[in-house]
Amino acid sequence: IGEYIIRKIAQAKGTAEDSQFVNGTGTPFTGIMHPGNTFGKEVLIQGSAVEDLKYGHLIDAQYGIDQNYLAGARWLLHRTWMGAIRKIKDDNGNSIFTPGNGTEPSTIMDYPFTLVENAPTTAFSSGKPVMALGNFNNSIIGDIEDMYVSILDQATIDGTSLAQFDLVALRVITRVAFTPGMTDLYSAISWA
């Protein structure tokens, strides 16, 4: 059962960190896709539906920043955008999505991508970036302290008294730091 608990702690930690690193509003971090960031190129989607994302938006994002910044770059997006992206064709009718084969990763217009469950979805939110392209090594993540684990048996959690029902809970505390770094080296596609 110990392995299961360790996996669940790691999953919860990763999910919380992804949410903050991508969407953080400044408390505690400002995320990569925060509308207040200054991007090297911001491409606006006119409209409010996922189908309003066009080939030209991706071209503008890819070629709107200095190509030297794209060494090691990748797309960062939520999985709900993939359905729309896989339907988009270039001007010659070819898919802009290239499936991976063997050792080659799947790509969107020659750049690999990372699907982040906590990235912005296809829901319309004016001014909100929905995907980014860049070398995210320019964003910095660091552990501030080790992980602390406490065993609780006297607390009340979500209205349930641990002592009353002979329950035990684990409290895990970890501290990390994050900065989106030089977002002017990234392109973002945002809702207008």
C-alpha cells in the first residue's frame, strides 16, 4: 500500500504544480499562460469556438518570433485543442499534425508538443492564452524545501473527524518556486 500512496502523492503534487506553472495568477506563481505576460508574439483567435483556430494562427505563432528562440521548442496545450489541430490542413491539404513513428515524436508543424491537463481548455475567455510555443527551459522551476510528511489522527478534514472514526490521514507539505522566465521568447495563441 506504501507504493500506492507514494504514487498518489506524486500525482497530486504534479497536478497542482502543472496547474500553477501553466495557469498561475500570481498567488503563489504567475504561470506561463497568464494573460498579463508579455509574449514575443501573441496571435489572437477571432471568435469564441475551437473551430476558429486556423492554420494561419499557428503559422503566425511559429514565425512571429526569432527562430533562434525555437531551438528545443515545443507546443504547450490542453488535450481538447488536439481535436481541432488534427483537423487543420495546410494550404496544400496536408495535415499539420504529424504522428510519431519509432523514435520520432508526434509534432504540430514540425514541433513536438506537451499535453498538459491543467492548461486552458477550449472554453472561451477573452484575452486568455490557450497554447504556447517556445523552449520552456527559459522558465525556471525549483524545489525550495524537501517534502515533509505528517501523520494526522486528531484533525477534522472536510467535516470528518479523524479521531471520531479512528481514521488516519497523511499531510504532505512541499515548497517549490517558479517563474515563467523570459516569456518574450515565447509565442502564444490567445482568445481575442
